[in-house]
Amino acid sequence: MGIKEKWNTYPIRANDQIIYLKSLLDNSQFKISIIIPVYNVENYIRNALDSIVRQTIGLEYLEVIMVNDCSTDDSGKIMDEYANKYGNFVAIHLSNNTGAAGRPRNIGIENSTGDYIMFLDPDDYYMDETCEVLYEKITKENVDVVFGKYNLHYDNATIVEPSFQLFKSDKNEIKATNIEDKKVFFGSPPSIWTKIFKRSFIQKNNIFFPEGIPAQDLVFYVHCLLKANGVIYINKIMTSYRKRGDNNKSISFNRNKKYMLGLTQAYIETYYICKDNNKEEYFALTIKNHLIHWTRQFVLSDLSTSEKKEVLKLSCLLFKKYSEYNLTPPQYLASFFDSVRNKRYGNAILLSEELIDSMKNLERPPTKLESNKSSKKIFMLCDKIPAELGGLARVVLNRSQRLAERGYDVSILTIESDNNYDFIENVLKKRKQLHHSVNLINIYNYYENNNSKYISTEYLARMKEISKIHEEGCNVINEYENQRRVRYFYEGKYKKLKKWNNDGSLKFIDHFDQNGVRIKREKFINGFLKKGLSYLFNGMISQKRHFTKDGFCYFTEYFDQNGKERELLLFDRNKDVVMSFNNSTDFHKYFLTELCKACDHKPYLICDGSGPTPTISNIDSSIAYTISQLHSNPYTGPYGLGSPMRHIGILERIDKLDAFITLTERQRQDIINQFGDYENTFCIPNSIPRNKLLNLEKKPNKISIFARISSEKQIDHAIKAFKIVVSKRKNAKLEIFGRATLPAEVNELKKIRELIKELQLENNVFIKGYITNVYKEMEESVAVILTSKFEGFGLVIIEAMLNSTPVISYDVNYGPSDIIDHGVDGFIVESGNINLMAKYIVELLDNTEKAKKMGATARKKVLEHYTNDVVIPKWEELFEKIHYNKVVNKKNKISNLNEEKSLKNLQIGYNDKSPIEFAAANNNLAQKFISKLYPLYILFKRDNYSMKNFIIDVKGYRAIKKNKLLDVDYYLKKNGDVKLSGMDPILHYLYHGYKEGRKPNHWFDGDDYLRAHGDVRNSNLNPLVHYILYGIKEGRKTKISKK
């Protein structure tokens, strides 16, 4: 290396005995000092040190300081070996074990000489380019901290990437120059062994590791974030973090009392560092995931009951802060978090015992199959995916692509029968709109392929013959040149019509009876018979037959004279089996069940529902996790809660689903109010990829619409508004982009053309048709307008905003007012107010600078709330929530503890008990007695300071019981202490539960009711009693309207 070395021995601290220290000449200058705390890692440390030797930056630029925390194995000897071999490796041996990595790291910092500092744990290892990549970035950008990500290396050789949101970013790097920009970093793991720090920055701000406690790296990391002048994240793996088995834990790691108290103290220290720097809100970002980690350690600890109680008391502050920050834990931990926050430590201990099995499962190293997310199968079901993509199809394709990029095994399922999905899949993959690993599976193609065999030369010749124009023994009307069709007559009777596609392939053949009435149609794709339709005298379809390319009929549908399904038959030529179904719902269920059962692991089945998409609530919960997302407005006019509902398949039995997803919070609340709260309804909006702007100048006269041509989009309103606009701005242009392929759409297009002509707007309004890339058109528009009667979300809104273009939209359910801030990043117009729509269009045309400013604000909003890197992790969180809810629910039965142990160890009880109440809580026989004589119990309650309240409470108890307004199963499941006490749950809620914030069922919240009605709050009546006896009759709402 060309660096002269010398031996040196000197003390590091007065109370540390240094065995020896090997260092370089004083005039040597290192770029980076790497600090390694060492304790009992003889099986791993060579791998760590060798990874440093391999660094592409050059070993001569690295100072390696190894601090031995009194290892009892050969770790110290290995340190000495490397210190003797390499002149820039330093070995420090402490005389007393410090119990954690904090002090060894501090000693390393004190004795470092490099301009920059990095850390490495002795059982982990760097990627070969780690030091070079981090050093180049931190020196080039002159910031204080740069870091990357890591993977997990299990002892069984399985390597996986953690699922932290930051690690899933689509960006190559993220720069933060101020505290606001750093928000995203506070939720990331501390992982200091993926980071490089400017040494002068650490010394100047007196940043150090707390000593003798675990999680000291979190305290250090958060302190650095608060003080750093610039932080950069590089989306690249820097370190492999080893997850060791139970027999090879790292420094002093075991879940004893000392560890749990130390972990809690580290979190509390982090809280006070944030608070002392007047940045407490950033502690909320930090504790969000760390308190879940803390809970896992607590659940799996081997503490005694008294020790657990001591730890819980110390941690109570953290759980209170968690609630104050409006953070929501995973549903399976909600009761535990609530119990600790409210100091119900006995109940928390009981709940923690229920969680042991599920937490152990989380600790278990994944198998190699499980380590790959491809073992997580996801099916996305929708009605169709056309080649000309609409909003729903774009959403499904985008989500499938992003999940596939994250390693999930994704398939899109469709149920329509009239498209060529082999062709569509090829087109979409060629356009890169469908990820190369995502399969597009159509139900009919699926069973066709299962039944396909070799195509005989005879059948192929027959198909070619059928496709010809000429037929022997007939007269024809040849209209092929103009209309691609020929009509055939036999003995003067019209018997057949053939229609070809523009490419010359046969499209269909119609057959007619002796009266010239169509009785049959044969549909062809790529020259092969695809489907045969038979017709009744009234023109209704009586039969549909579906064929493989070699001519085998694999599926037949029968209909009655009204078009209703009569019977469906599925043929399996390989097994000579015929399956019969009553309707398409049963057929779809059979298809989905077959796919789910074929998976090695229980898949996630997502139904992206509009009108025709079937329900998946009928799928057996043992074979799939079921999720439905509503993509449309379920109401008819006036299109809001209280309006008549349209028939939408996915709304059937949403209580049977694992999750029901809406696109906006307002729609979520409406669905809950419409159907009830089954605690499975969530809001996840649509998302779009981040993009780079084309930096196009706004065309000063251009306004655009992006919508399919249908009556519900009310494009005629936009044209009428533009008539007013043109009267003030003669050069204004309205460009309309969208498909018109279905008969109704073609008819609507005809009306729009007539209106344009009628209003003499031919020089101002232009119909552009369907285009595949709308972003260019959006970016150069002054504004995009939306005049729909209703929406499910309005994907075009966030697409336009992403391209720095404000949107002027009717105020309709759902989406526009949920996304657009009126006057800030767009305009909201009263639905149907054409004059006001015209006014805002003119306002932006007259002030394009204002339009640009609003567009920039709009883009920022979308980047923060609606891009894939923000929304897709919500799907992954949902998958985890559903999975672990299922795991925990299976084991959600409280162990049968005897009464003495329950009361003694868990200390469950209530203050101010009457003798009758105490007996009710401790004796089953007494409880039965009280249930019969509950008026006596109520009479002796001191809350009933008057005969009036006594009578009201007796009536209330009877009404609640009669109408089953207190869901006993729900109440006891949520409140394990009540179950153990044996007390009548109605009586408990009547006098204790509502005061403690407990809910009697999944839909009524007493706190909400009391907040909404001050007179009830002052009456001293139980809110549920008031609601059932008086509130319903008075038309009172159960909560304050958000509006």
C-alpha cells in the first residue's frame, strides 16, 4: 500500500485497559473511518472485515477501528490477526463489557481520524462499492449525511429486501436540504451501517450514542437528522444485514427486563431530543413503526407478570403519544395499544399472550420461496381490459405493474367474452403498459386453452374455405369493396351474410331462415371459429357456444325468451366431464376457486369493480384473501348518499370480504352509513407514476377534455360553456380526447358533432379521438375541464395535475372536491352551472401565469399524495393487515384462566362497586341472578340520582337487549377484561364502558354521539340509551357531519 506503519500503545479512557492499538503514522490522512463494535462474532467477523478489504474505493483510504466489548470467543484474536495483517486496521480491547454497542461506537468516534465516519456491525457486510458510492455522493453534494438501503441475510442463506416505504421509492435518490424535506427519512430504520457521516458535523453538534441500552442507533440517527445540513438517500443496497438464529444473537441481545427497559428508554430519549429541538412532530414519524417493533419484543419477552407491568408503566408515555399523534396501529394490535395507553396493564398482558404465536411467525426466517414476493400471488379481477384503455383499465394495469416490480406474482383476470385477449396482451406489453411478468387471463381463453388440441389439416382447410367470398350455387350482392361484406341468396332466398375485418380476416357469418330472419351468427378471430350464437324469433339470444381453435365446443350458455340465463355447461374434453352452472355468477366462482386452489400459498383476490364485475364475497375465505375496490359511483341521481342505488355486483355482502376499498374518504363514510361498519372498509386512492415534465409551454388558447364520449360525461355542457368563452376569447380552442367505439358512444359522438355545428364552433372545438399518451396534451393545456354527472374518483384529475395543469370540474360525487382545493390548484364549479364553468375558463385563459402557478401547486399535491411510491405501500400494508388479522383471529380466544388467577395476576376490577355488582363480576350464579333482577342493580347505582333516571335506565336496558344494540360478541372480543369479569356486558357499558370510550357495537360511538349533542352530554344519560329511546325519533345523527 506504500504506507509506512508503526506500533503504538496508549489508553483510550482511564477506566479501559487497552490490550494494544495499532495505528498509522500521524501524517496519514484517511478518507473514511469505519467503526466496528465487536462481541462474540467469531463465525461472522471475517466476512465483515473481508468486505471492507474488497472496497473499490481502495483500502488505503479506509481506517478500520474495531472495538472488542470483552468477547468470550475468538473474536478478539481475529481482530488482532487483521490488525497485524493490515496497517490501517485498529484493534481496541475493552476490559469490561458495556452491555450494548453504544460505548464501543463512541470510543471509535473519539479515536477516528478520517474526514468521514461509517459504521459496520461485525456480523454484517458491505457491498463492494458501498464506501465509494457513499463517499462520492457526500463529497460531491457537500451534505452531512448520505445513506442507502440494505437487505436481510438469514442463516438459511435466504436474502430478502425489507418492505420499508422509503426502500420502495421509484426515485434513484432523494435529497433533503431542510427539515421539511427530511420527513420521509424519520420513518426509515436507523440502520447506521448503511450511512456515511461528516465527522466534523458529529463533533460540532456533540452527537453520540447513549451507552448501555439497545436501540442507541435510533437516538443517534434522529439526532443527526434534526441537525444535519443536507441528507441524501441513494436507492441502492449498501449493506447486507444478517438476521441470526436464536443461538447466535448479537451484542447482549435477549428480551429480559434490562433489555425491554433499555429499549423503552431509548425511545423516550428520542422523544425528548425531538421535543428539545422543538420538532416533536418528527417523533410521530419515528415512533409510528418503532412502537410496533417494541410490541413484538414485549410479546416475545420472557418477563414475569410483575416485570411486564413495570415495563408497561414506563412505556405508557409512548403509547399516549402514539394516540395523540393520531397514529393507528395494525388492527390486530389495536386493543393492546389501547389497553397500555389507558393503563389497563392487566388486560394488555392478557392480550400480549394471545399474540405470541403470530409474533413468533414474524420472527421465523422465511424460506427461499417465501423470501421472494413472487410467493405472494395476487389476482386482479375486472370486467375487461380493452386495447383502447379507459380509466379503470389504466388503474389496474398501473397497480399490477408496480406490484410486479416489487416482486409479487400478479395476474389480471377478465370475464368478458367478446375480445381477443391474446392480441390485447401482446399490444399492451409492446406498449409497455402491461408488465412483462403479469399474465392477462380471460376466463374464456383459460378454458379454451385447457381444451385445445392439434388443429387437423382438414379443419384448417375448412376454415380457409369458409373465409372465401365465392360460394358455389348461390347469387351474391358483393359489397366487399365499400363495406367488407357479401350477402348470399339461394333459390331467391336470403340465407347468409359474411362480414370481414379491414385486414381481410373473416369477422362473422349470419345465417337466416326462409323468412329472412337471422337465426344464427358465427364469430371468427384470426380465421378460426370463436363463438356461435343462436336466436329466438324475437331476436333474443337463446344459445351461445364457444369453440377452441380446433373446433371443439368447450362452453355452452342457454337463455330463456327474456334473455335470462337458464343453464351454463362447461366441457372438459380431457376428462370427459361436464360441469353445469345455474348462472354466470356460479361459473365465475368456479373459475376463481380453481385458480386460487392451484396456488401454493393463499392468494390475494382483488376485485376492481364497476357495474358488471361480479362479487367475490362468495369465495371461500379459506382459499383466498378477498378485497374489492369500488371504482364508480354506486348511486343514481342525485348521485349521493340517500339516492337510489345502481346494481353493482361487488356491493353484495361486503361484510364477507376481508377488505372493501373506496377511492375517497367521503365515499368510505357514505358506504359505511349505507351498509354499516364491518371494520373492513378502507380508503386507498388511485395512483399514477411519477413523471418528468416535458417543459412544454402552455398554448395560450388551449383547453382540453379527456373522457370517453358518453352521455354521463356531459360533454355537451363543456361545448355550451365554450360558446360563452368564445364570445369573449375568439381564439380559444377546446380539444376533446376520448374513445367512441360502443354503439351508445358513437350515437353520443354524433350528437356532439351536431351541437358543435349548431353553435357554429367548428373553428374552436375539435374532436381528437382516442390517444395512448395524454400527458403531452395535458401539459400544454391552460386547463383541463370535467363536466361529468358523477365520478368514482376522476383519474384524469390527478393526471392533469401531475402535468402542472389545473382542473376546472363540476362538484360531483366522488373525487373532484376531494382532490382539488378551490382557487388554489383548480376550480370547483356547482354541477350544471355552465356560466360559472365558462367564467373560470376565461379567467385562466386571460391569466396564463395564474394557470401556471396553480398547475405547479397541483403537481406538488399529486407528487405528495397520489403517486405510486406513496399509494402502493398502502396496498402492501393492507395485505399485511389482512394476513395477520386472519392469523390472530384464529387464535383470538382468551385462555381459560381460573378466577383467582385472573383477579390476582391481572387485577381486573372496577372502582366504586356495589355489593351486587361485585358479586356479578365474580360469581357466575350471581351474574345469572343479576341478569334477571337488573332493575335492582340499576336502582342502587348512585348515578341514578333521581327516579326519572332510574326509569330511563331500566327502559334503556330493555330496549338495548331487545333490539340487540349491544353486540355481545363484539363487546367481549374488544374488551377481554369484561369477559373475564363475567359482568353483564350491557350493564357494564351502561355505567362504565361509554365513560371509558368503549363502543357497544361496530357502528355506534358514544363519544361521537355526545360530541354531536351537548344536551345529552349534560343529561348524565348513557348515549346509547338516549339514542334508542329518544334520538331515533328525534332524527338525531350518531355523529357530527364532516361537512
